[in-house]
Amino acid sequence: MAELWSIDGILSSEFWMSGVLPITKLTSTTLDEFLGQQASDGRQTVIDLTPVEFVTPGALVPLAAICHSIAKSSRITIRLSDGQLRTYLMRSGFTSVLAGIADFNPSIPIARTRIFEALRGTNPVILEVTKIENGAALPDLLKQIVHVLRYRLKYQKYDAYDIAIAISEICQNTFDHNSDTCGFIAMQMYGAKGKRFLEIAVADHGVGLRETLLQNSKNPPMNSDFDAIELATQLGASQFDDPTRGTGLHHLLQIAYKHEAAVEFRTGVAKVRFRMDKRRGWRFGCSATPGVLVNLNLPSKKKV
């Protein structure tokens, strides 16, 4: 059996063994286990989504970035069941951002893709998976995020705009710190009245935090991806020798502390998940993935 995800060293994990239960709920937490159940021989990569019944932006966005990265050296086939998840992946924009990158089995008619693309932006609590190549699309995306925070989760105007600014900075990083790559963003609100929360995910398939930060000779040495995450969340840490840069991840972490949110940073073989009611982070080793993933979960402010 071939080693899984051994394509250009992007991911590395043991091949899926029989007897392992398939993933039915795909989130940022279960993403590594899911990746460990996929197969590649270096020329053909197969991603099997047929057992999946539920998926969040925290998994869809990095999966889109991973597919764009490995498509440089491997043909990708994504298997789908002909049911609700397949419809959701079209509605969420996931299949659109992978058009020309991956083959879907069963195939998705172009006419259906166009129908769902026409629905982009019509549901205020869903921000479809969107490719980020420059800042042109950001104002409209950020406006939608602010609207959900203010009118669905009841955040104060100042706080909603503060969060949008932090998300904007994270999005800017996807193309400011990389070349010949792109980023992705998605958002969705979940829950019933009084228990709503918003998940926002941003990912790219660039070089990752450690290599980016090492380009600035004034940054301290980093022996691991965990060191890179720790440095990146400090105010002023940047690829550039510029005192006005290096605010994005630090700002987001402060916002998460303020609103008792949860935030996860992932790069290389490291991820750190911060649970803000505890005001601490937990470190987890993970399969090596390209670029950087930021996943933010914001709770509602009061019963609505």
C-alpha cells in the first residue's frame, strides 16, 4: 500500500486501515483523521466524501487549499454520495472553487453549478467558500460578516467592525505573504435562538508561518511550527521589517479573549487551539498541510 499524501511532502500520514470508522462529521477537529482515510499513489489522489453527512467551514476551507496545492502534481478525484451533502457542497461554493482542479464522481453538470453560483450571497448567514487572490472582494465579504455579527449574534457595532478588521488582515496575509498561490474564506452561522455561533475559516496553500517569518532576519530562531505560531501571535511579528505590520493574528487572539470565542491556528505539522473561557491554548501535532489555517468560532452575545 502506498504512503498517504506523500505528494511533494505536503501531507504525511499512515494509510487508512480496514476497521477504522469513516468520518461522518467533518470539522477542523476531525480533519486529520479524515485525511488519514484517503488514498494517493503520487499520481492520483482520491478523496472520499461519501460517508460524510455534515461539514463545516473549518474543514471545507483547508480542504480546498489542500486540493489546490496537490493538484500541481496529482490528479484529484472527489467521491460524493448523491444526496444532501452533494447539494450542500454545491450550495456552499466548494465544488465551484475546485472546478478544473478536481474531478467529482459522480460528475456535476455545469448547469447545476451555474444555478448554485447564482445563489451566492443570497443567504446572509452563509458566506460561500470564496477564492481570495487580492483585496477586491473583501469589502462585500466583510460587510456580510458585520451584518451577521450585529443582527444575528447581537454584537455591538464597534465589536463587529473590530472583528471584520481582524478577518480582513488574515485574508490580506493569504496573498501578501505568498506568490503563485491563493487563499479561501467561508462562514456559516449555526444553532438555535440563544445558542447561535458563527464559524469563520480562512486558509491558503502558501509556504506557511515558519518559512514566512524566517524571511525577516530580526525574528528569533524557530525550531518548530509551534514556535512559529507562538511568534506569529505576538504583536509586531511579521515577514517584513516594518513596525506597522504583524498585527493580524495577535489582534484576532485578543478579540477571541474579549468575546470568549474559540480560535485555531494551523501551519505545517502544528495546530494550536485556544479556548478563550480558559484563556489558554492546547497544542496538537497534525498531518503536514500547506499554508496557514485560521478558524474562528464566535458565540452570540445574548438570547435572540
